[in-house]
Amino acid sequence: MKRTLSLFLVSLFALSLLSGCNTMRGAGQDIEEGGEAIQRSAD
């Protein structure tokens, strides 16, 4: 029982890390696109 619970918790933790990375990557892309739009409007 403890082994199953440990495996489940490790899997859940790994999954949350992966989704967190994707979220931060998307936020970074959005910020970059916003910066590029500002540069275009300044030209």
C-alpha cells in the first residue's frame, strides 16, 4: 500500500512539474510577443 501511494505521489509531482514548465514557457512567449509588438509600434 505504501509503495503504491508513493508511486502515485511521485507521478503526480512529476506531472505537475511538467505542466508548470509548459505554463511558464507560454507566459514567456506571450511576454516576448508583447515586447516585439512594442518595438514594431516604436519604429
